[in-house]
Amino acid sequence: MQSVRQHTAASRAYGRAHHSVISGRPAEAEAFARAAAVLREAAEQPHDRTLLARALGYNQKLWTVVQAEASDPGHPAPADMRDDMLSLARFMDRATAEALAAAEPHLDGMIAINASLSSGLFGRPA
């Protein structure tokens, strides 16, 4: 858990220091990595509803951006890839609602998707 906090703190500091410099795939990879990290931290402290709400809020904002980008017919990604991202975004919407309503939320699927996308964007195996 300490390493998750350190990663999250380092990620936030890096984001603040390099916000205007980082862009493109590295920025996307970092956003998905951060989503996985904050969701993992919330999963490790399932009774901290404030932490859960913050983690789910960050993840929801990220996936709202994904939805907007994937919905744009002018986006350069192939249509089938955009459709896949929209399917994942719908999954995230449902999983977020379920996690908020659950006494013991299950975040593993959300964490795995974010971590996998981050690894792919960073060019490393998940």
C-alpha cells in the first residue's frame, strides 16, 4: 500500500511539474496508470468511501474524455478501435455505478483495464 501511495504522489508531482510538457501517448499512458493506482488504493481500503469516491471520480473523468474522443467521427483511430473504446467506456460507467452502490466494491476489472491500456501505451507488457 505504501508503494501505491508513493506512486500516486510521484504521479501527481510529475503531472504538476510537467503538465505543459507531457502530451500524446505518454500523457494518456500516465492517465491510465494513475487511474489504476488510485483504484488499487481504494480497493485496499474498501471501507474508506471518500477514497473510493475520489478514485471513481478520477476514473470517470478519464473515461468521459475517452468517450468524447472515441465518439468523434473525425478521430484518426480506426472505427473498430473507437467502437472497442466506447464498449470499455460503457463498462466503466456500469462498474462505477455498481461500485458506488456496493457495500464491498469490486474494482479489479477496472484496475486491470486501466493498467493494461497504460502498459500498451507505454509499450510494455501488462
